[in-house]
Amino acid sequence: MSRGRPTPQVTGISPKEGVPWTKVTIRGENLGTSSQDLIGLTICGHNCLLTADWISHSKIICRTGPAKDDRGDIIVTTRLGGQGTSTVTFRVIKFIKIDILEPSAVWLEEFTTDLRPGRNKIASPLSLRPTNPLGIFMDSEKQISQEELAEMFPGMSGDFTSETFSPIWYLIENHHSCSFNTLKVGASNLRKQALRKDEGGLSCVKGGLGTFFEAQDALSAIHQKLEKEGTKTVEGSMTEDVEYILDKANTCADALFQDVLHRKDKADATRNALGILQRFKFLFNLPLTIDRNIQKGDYDVVINDYEKAKSLFGNTEVHIFQKVYAEVEIRIQSLQCLLLEKLLETPSTLHDQKRYIRYLSDIRAPGDPAWQCIVGQHHWLLQLMLGCRERFFLQGAESRCAVASNWPEHPCSSATRVARSEVQHRTDGFHSTMVHGNLAPTKENVQPQVQFAEALTNAVLSHLPSLWKLWICYVNGSLFSETGEKSDQLEKAKRIARQKQNDFRKMLTELLSVLVKLLRGALLSHSMSGTDKTKYGGWEGYGELKSHDIARQVSTVRETGEGLAGLDIPADMLVGLQDLTLDLRIHAVTVALQHAANVKQLAITDWLQNNQGIASLPFHFEQHIRFMLQSLQDVVKCKPGEVSVFLQESNQKMVSDMCVNIVQAFMGCLEDLATHPYPGTDGAHFTQELPSRHTGGLNGTLPSSPEERLLLVLNTCRSLAQHDFQALAQLLTMHEFPNPNIVLEVFAMSRELVSRVLSRLIEGVAEEMARLLQCVHAFSTHGTVQAHLELYAFQHSTSAFHTPRSRQSFKQAVTLLPQINTGMDRKLMADLVNRFKNNMKLQLICFQTVP
């Protein structure tokens, strides 16, 4: 036998028990490729191949037989796969025969026996249809109905007097429990009867002689007894006496057997009731079975049993069946309420929702459970988002109260809080640029707005996709079974779903709108109107977000938008998220540039310079800008479907102005370093916050005089113009910032314009000084000395750029001043002039050198 295919394997049989000749359905794997491939089928050791009907490679229908064992395997044998195996068993129900003398709880019909010895009871020759032609035991109860036999043998009949007589039908109907040896005895009896028929009409007469003799004997006995009385004639009265005697005998017999017959009637009634209970035990046990299966959660079994009971007893007119079926309906209604309650429970998985909707659809629950689930999920998700905000507010209030209660008041606590706030202010600006380094914020110092936004988006991405997928299944009808008998229900559900598309669109739009407003209220509350700000904002008490927090939220909102776009949600419904992302990106750039403009923190307390005589301040400034641009790299970069932050001219102008402010602030820091003897006393030591690699190769020396500081700053400015500003321009260009050269050209000055600009400037200042002195009517002693000193210092310092007009203004101003008369004042004036010339020697040399 070929072994080209796997061996057959039986995995299921329905029903799992039954009487002989029960129709069963066998299911499994590799049960043959065709009916010719199926060469063997045994159930409990009985060969059932003759009744087998091969349906497919996984299904066979056949009838069981009088098996030897009560329980056994189902073995299928095919040509290609050989003898198979079975994982299930079948139980054969056998009937126990009760003898006439054995006690029984119910009434049993007695067998027809001849108690008269010496006489052979022969069937009447007038009968055209013998009751038992085989002469063997016949089954008293018909285990297989005529309809099933007609289905098995179409066009045939079990009547042996019919032209369409089928021997197999007759044997199954009357002798299905007989063994093969008993059937052989029946065949032998049938041959003997055939031989008797060959004798003709004489055999019929011979066979009926016994009946005639019995009748003759009975009549003779009656006649002799009546004549023995000798008092009555044969006419009339004799017949009446016989009738009287017979009636009296019948009455006496009825009286004697009344109790027995009554018990027989009760036994018949009990037997009929037990038969009905046994036959319809499925219906009578169904209410209790439904309760048990509901408790176990086997809703599929409950629904299948209900469908079966409804098809069999849904339209019954039997009162007892109606009563039991009414109890079944009551439990199915309770099941509907239970399934609907489980369906509306939140949160729940999409798999459970689809399962409960199918259950409710199968038992034809009133209303539209799928739409009720969608509406319930929408309402729950809306409350979840709003409740998330309230929960964070409550947690924030409790944490603030806890901090306030754990911070004891101290006489110096006010100064301590001021010092802490100053330190925080000095460090926030730089730490905001270190997001990409090793100084990223930890969970403990993340602001509540950021935690709320992340929790809100996580909740939406966890539950909104389930709502959307549930709607898609509702629209395409995949929530319901695809069987043909439910096709009308499926088409009706699709029509209802299409009618509710606008309602679901409104619900989804509301959810996305609330999501955007909650995020905007937490991250961009300044961009909201009064009503929305009151309803969705309220985060002002938690402080402003740092640039790294905003950049982090840009990524969070982007991931949310990408996750929702991956669900094939219409793009027009995600416009609000896209606008929020763009506004967050612009706000992140704005806040980062504002922090970058705070360059006072770069004012160092010592003078770090390299071997070329250049201060370390430009290096720190370049690192400051570099870290700022790195923190904005992901923010400025456009994702698919996004527009550039600098697309609008207003944004370009804003960024350009802020870049100008950064460079102006840096130049002011340079000026402070050049003019103040101890700069940066109110700022932090910037180099202490830089990693060690940023200060490598620098050595610190302290300039001993203002002239050295000024020379160092001038050399630094020259290096800025030649190298550092170009490097900054390349950085801005690399990070896609608009027009970096325009920002830097503001600080480039032509040497040829110095003389022209200063000459005009000095003219204006000289005229203004002369005008102001005309307005003064009286001078004090020290005021006179101060005015002479300031006028002399300005006139002497800018002498190289005087014009006739400025000289005339200076001359007029001198004539307006009172003269210094006392020798002490003249000596003070001379000392102050000498001190000015000594302290500003280098500056005076610079002004006296005409380019």
C-alpha cells in the first residue's frame, strides 16, 4: 500500500453515542481524496464501509452497526494513507431484553405463546402477509424512523409484498440487533417456507385443519353441556344462556384483573412519560444546561443549543414543550442583558467586543449592539481624556501642598529661595541646550504639563485605534457571520452602518478636537482664546516649559499624528494635529532662541585666552549656539506631510530678529568684558558647566590693566570677523535657518566709514551739549568742575574727528561755563585730567589714530 500521503486522523464525531444504525458525521484530517480512496471504516470494531458517504478529505457520513464493544475508536483506512488513528471514541447504546418472568418497573407486553401442549400453532392460510417470515426474534421498538430509512434507500420499501422491496431496509427495521448466526437461521427458515409453497393448495388445507378441529371441539363441548341440563330447548333460550354466562365470565374477569389492568395503565403512562423525557431530554435539560454554560462562559454552546431548540420547538403546539421553551427564552433574555453589559464594559479589547457583538447578533438581541458599543467607547474615551487632566491637576495640587508643608520657614529662608531661583535661572538656559548630551532631564524633574501630554497621547493611541477598527468592522459587516441564512441580516446591518457614517464622523472629530485642545492648553496655552483657555488650560501655575520639554512634546505629537494616520483616518480630520505640531515647532524655536539670547551667563570671572591672544568667550559662545541648534535639529527638520517652520515670512523675520538679538547680546557681553574691571559677578562661571573637552588647550591668565583687556577684546573682535562669524553662518545654514549672512552683516563695518560717521556723530553731540548748557542758569562749585572735566575729556578725546561746525559748538559750550577761580578747584581739575589721561591712554591713542 502506498504511503505517499499522511495517515488519516479522526478528531471528531457527532453524535458521540447512539444505538446501532445511528447516522454519524466523522471529521478529521487526510480522510481520503475521493470515495474510491476510502477502503476501510470501522466504528467500535464494526465495519461501516457499506454505509459510508465520503464528503471531503475532512468529513465522512456513515451509520454505525451492532458493535461488539460498547465503546471504541473510529478507524479510517485509505489507499494512499493506510490505516489511520483516532483521538475520539464512540459509545454504542445496547438495549437489554427483559424476559416474561423477570420483574420490571414498567409494563411489558407478553410474547404470544401457545400454552396448549400437543398442538402446533400454525399461521392462518388466509393471511397474505406473515408477521415474521424469517421465524426469528423481531425488535419490538423501531429505533430508526421510516423517514430516515427512506432517505437511506430512496425509491425502495421494507414491505416484502412490494415490488420495490429492499432486504436491507427490512433487516435494519425489524432485526437490527440480531447477530449474523441468527440471520443465518432466519435464512434457513425462509428456504423451508419456500419449499412448502411448492406443495400447492393442499398444504394450505393441511395447515388449517387444526383450526377447524379446535372450533369443532369447542362447539361440541358447549352443545353437550347444554343437553346435559335437559331442561331447555336448543332454540333461543340456549343462546341467551350462553350470552349470559359469557357476560358474567367477562364481568368476573374484569373484577379479578381490575387492579392488574389499572397498574398496567399506570405503567403505560409512566413508560410513555419516560419515553418522552428520554426522547426530548435535550429540551427538558436545556434551561439547566444554559445556566451552567453561562456560568462557565461557554456562550457558543448556549447559542448553538438555543438555535437547535428554536428550530425544533419554536412553533410547537404541545403545552409542555411551550412551557419549557418559555423558560429557555427567559434565560436567553438574561444572557442578552449579560452580554450587553460585558460589551459596554470599559476598557475592553477589540477581540472581546467583536465576540460579544457576534453573540448578541446570533441570539437576535433587540437594537444595534455594535452601534451601542461604538457610542459607549466614544463617551468613555472622551471622559478618559478630560479625567486625565483633572487627575494631573489633583496630583499637582497635592504635591505642591506636600512640598509647602515639608519646607520649614527659617529666618534666612527668603534669601535662600532667592539664591536658589537665581541659580536655577542661570543654569536653565544652558541645560536646555544639553538635551542631546548626557544632561537630559529625568522623570523626577519633568514638568506636569509634559507628563500629562505624554499620558494623554498614550491613552489615545491605546484606545482610539480599537474604536476606529471596530467602526471599520461595523461598516464592512465583518462583525456578523457570513452564512447564507444570515445574509439578509448582514445586508441590513451594512445599510444601517452607512446611514450612521456622519454620526461617527462627528464623534471622531469631537475626540480629535478635544485631544488637540487639551494638548494646546497644556503646551501652548497662550495661543488659545478665553473660553477654550479656561476649559482646557489652567497650567500657568506650573511654570513655563523649557526648550527641551517643548522639543520632546513635538516628537510626542508627531508620533500621535503618525499613529492615527496609519489607521487610514481621513486626512482632513488630522489637520488640527498638524497645525498643533507646526505651532509647537515654532514655539520650540522661539523659546530656544530666547534662551540663547541670555548670554550674560557667558561672562566669565577669569580671562581664558589661547596663545594667539584671543579670549575664550567666542569659543563658549559658539558652543552655546551649537548646542542650541542641535536641540532644534529634529524640530526644524520636516517630516513627511509637514511644512517648514520658516515657510512664512513672519516666522523668517522673527527668527532673523532673534538671531540679531543674540549677536547683539554677545557683543554687549564683549563690551562689558572690555570696560568692567570685574565682569560677570552676577553670572555663573560658564566654563564650570561645560564638559572638560570644551576647555582643553586653554590656559587662564588675568590681564593686569584695562589696556590689556581692551587689546584682548579688540583682537578677539578681529578673530570674530575673520573666523567665528563665518563658522556661525555655516552652522545656521546647515541647520536650515533663514538668511544667516544678513544677521552677521549687521556687525560688519567698513573702515572708510569710521571718520565720516564719527565726525557727524561728534557734531551732533557738541551741538547738544551747547544747547543743554544754555538751559543751565546756575552752577555749583563741584558742578562747575564736573562740567569742565566732561567737556574737556570729550573734546580732547575726539579732536582727530573735529569739523569746523563741531569746533564752533565746543567753543560756544566753553564760553557758557563759569570760570574756575580758586586754586584748589584748579588743582582738582588738573588731577582729574591727569588721571583720565593715564587710565584711558590706550583708548585715547585709538581715537587719535585717523584711519
